[in-house]
Amino acid sequence: MILAVDVGNTNIVIGCIEQGEIRSTVRVRTEPGQTAAEYGIKLKQLFDFFGIDPNGFEGAILSSVVPPVNEPLRQAIELLTGVKCLIVGPGMKTGMNVRIDDPGTLGCDLVVGGVAAIAEYGAPLIVVDLGTATTITLIDENRCFRGGAILPGVKLSYSALAAGTSLLPDISITAPKKCIATNTVDCMRSGAVFGTAATIDGMVDRMEAELGQPCKVIATGGLAASIAPYCKRSIICDDQLLLKGLWTLYRKNN
């Protein structure tokens, strides 16, 4: 069994994976500035609470988009489990060619998501990650990462809207009954859900037109299940995509 840790801007997702099967997952808040000891205590508490034996891991792998968290969290993992923790980064074998202007700037989350999507669903494909930011990225039929687009995340956008206006409230990201809403909260929800779904549909159409062929579309991230069902495109929701990618990368590099 390996320990797979995905550090996002908002949450850290921790998974226990055995022979490719994700046995258990837990999500905690990302808190930059914590020491290795503080992360170690938090991990120990989580393992105790969920009945996970820290001595039962043969390896660990960490992917992060929050660099200050990497080293203290790596130290905590290695101290608690006694195994070496791989960190996703330059020089790691991925099996995916990166064809963008500066491959070294590609976020670890996009690498991990792309590797997982290729392994699970083949190529060409488009991966939509609905998290703190919304990313839409394309991998061609030759398994080459070609690039994509970054949009403000849905929750981030609407929290900023509520904070920057006097009369608009903070809302939950749930779909109203109708696109043409008749009250303020439902109007905001319509924009958040149906507006984002329409954006995804439109961006996928444009990317397929530029590529010159249709693609499978995979959605992941915390809001995928709230948005993807309202897209007109056929979209596969996979909320464990990044953990699957970490398992694939661990096998390729261990």
C-alpha cells in the first residue's frame, strides 16, 4: 500500500492506495506555514481516527501546487511512515510529452491529472479540473500535453462577487430549478452552475475545432459533480483522478 497526497490551494487530499485500488481518502484544509512536527501530529491524528497503520506503507508520493507546504509535509510523511516520499516535479517519468512554451512551468496538478486521464481513458482527451481555479487542458492522440486555459474557480469568483458588492450574498454552488431565475440567490446560482457549464461546453468546442478531432472529456475537482451534469457535452466525472495519477506516477518512478 502507498500513501498518496495531493496538495491543492484549498484542501489536501490524502489517499491510501493498494494495487491501484483507492482504499480510503480524507480531505483536510491546506495550511501553509505549518512545521513538519505540526503536519506530523495532524497526520498521526488522522491515521488514528481512521484506523490506518502508519507502518503499513511501502512508499509515498506527494503532488503540490503550494510549494511552501512541500518540505515540511514530506518530512512529516517520512517521519511517520518510515518510507521515502517521492515529490512530483521536473525529471519524473510521466509517459506524457509536454509541448508548451516552457514545460517547467506546468503545474504538478495538471501533470498528475493528465497522466491519470491517459491511463484510465486513453487519448485524445480534455481534462476539466473544477477547484480553486478551473483548468481546461488538452492531450492529443499522441499523448502530448498541448496546453489549455485557466479560469477563476467558481467558488472563488462568487466569493469575490459577494465581497465586492453590497447587495449580493455569498451562495452555495447548487443549481436552481430554472436558468431564468426569479430571485437574487437563484440568479447567482444560475450564473455559477449553468454559466460555468456553458463555458466548459464552449471551450471544449473551441479546443476540438483547433485540434481537428473530437475528444473524451473528463471532469474532476471539488465542484465537478455540481457543474458537469449540466453541460450539454457528454462528460465523465472522476473525483479520484489525481489520486489515480499519483498511483501511476509512483509505479513509473519506483
